[in-house]
Amino acid sequence: MTLTTQTATRESDPSDAIGRTETRHESIVPDRVAALAATLDMAGPPLPGAPLPPGWHWLFFNPFLRRSELGGDGHPQRGGFLPETGLPRRMWAGGRVRYHAALPVGAPARKESEIRDVAAKSGRAGQLVFVTLRHRIFTGATLCIEEEQDIVYREAPAPDAPKPAPAPAPEGAHWSQEVAPDPVLLFRYSALTSNGHRIHYDHPYATTEEGYPGLVVHGPLIATLLQGFALQCPPGRQIAEFSFRGMAPLFVDRAFRLEAMPGETAESLSLWARGPDGELAMKADAILRG
């Protein structure tokens, strides 16, 4: 993978990072695609030349840094392409994806990224900084995928802070499928996406340092599963657009459900992940074509 990054200075104001760009080059290598197919327990992987399934582009263009360049949570140290906010916790809260053209397995690809917005807010959770990224993935001159990601930085909650009560998941699903996340699934997905965040594989860190009851299921993994599920509801169509937002965490060894119902138009689906206690873990919308 090759990388070109616009020169970054250590900004005194995180909003100084707006407009910063980065370009990465990488091939959509078949062995990593096959590894995710095996991780998801699929009978066979997409073969070279076949379209990359929706959400699988998150396997690629992720930096694999030296250990000395990582923070205590396993994430890359603050600064670099993403702005330094002064807040210790970072999460990928949601995003919006448009699939313009197929990204073939085996093809050389280019990802162009830009920081579109940085906004500081204060709420019940304390100080927050929202960073909006735009990514565009090309093969040659063809734009295949266009995406916006919402990254949230926040303060570490006080140990005695009450946990917010999650909203209940919608009722009336037309389609439903159970997912049983185990430690091997989380470990392998972390490895395949170069995600060193310790909440996904280091149980003592997740429970003692960050206060979770167990290992946390990756938000992008849930979003990838929802996109694959959308292709079955009904089958025979493709995803043109997909948007999602994480609402509450899901944890290892606690089965959850992917659910969906028809949207407001014939081309749309409303989807969500229902937690084991009926909570809304992620909500999503898809627009289909074909």
C-alpha cells in the first residue's frame, strides 16, 4: 500500500484540519477477501474479477502502524491525518455509502480521503468533537464507492456515571436473522481490518479500563452484516446506497438479530440490529437497484 498525505501541522484548533486530504493505493487482494469470507463462515469467497460485496471495502486502505505509534487503547496515536482533539475516546458512529460501480476483486484501487468538517459540542456526555470524513474509492478512472464517515471523540465517562438507557428496537420485522458473535469472529475481523482497538479482543482492558461488560462487537462488522442481510430481503437486487448509525454496543457471546422491513418506497429497506435485550443497537436504511 502506498500513501500520499497532505502535510499536517499540529493544529491548536481541531477545525484547522478541515480540508486535509490523504490518498492511499492498494489492490483488492483475493486472499484477504477469502479470509473475510471464511471469517463470516461463507461456503466460498468472491472470486477474482467478481464484485466486492458491500461493506467489504473496509478491509482495505487501513494503516498497519508500528507498535510504538499506537496509543494505550490500541488505536493509532492522536494526530496525523485525523485531528488532535484532546479527548481520549474515539468511535466510528455511523456513515453513508453510495455504490456507483462494482469494485472487482483483484483490481488495483485508490482511496482519496478528505476531512470535510470538525464540530465541537457539549452535552450530557460531556465534551464531544464530531469529525466528518469523505472517502472516494476508484479503480482507474472509475469511481466505485463514495462514503461519508462520522467519527466522534469524547471524554472518558466518570466511573459512577449512569449508563444511558438504550431505545427499544422497532417491531414488525419482515425478515430476521440471528448472529452469534464469539471471540474468534471479533479477533479475526480486527486482524483483517488492521483494527488494534483493544475493546474488541482484550477482555481485561474492555471491562476494567473502558467499563464494558465484555468484548465489543465492531460497528463496521455489524454494518457489513446488515448490508449482506439486505441483499436477502428480497434476493436478486444490489445496494445503491446504505446509511447507518450505531445506537448501543453489542457484546461477545450474546446473540443479536439482524432485522428488516420494507421502507417508504419500493426501492428502500429499513434495517436494524436488535440486541439480546430488545435494544436498538444499530439502525440503517438501504436503497436497492436491479
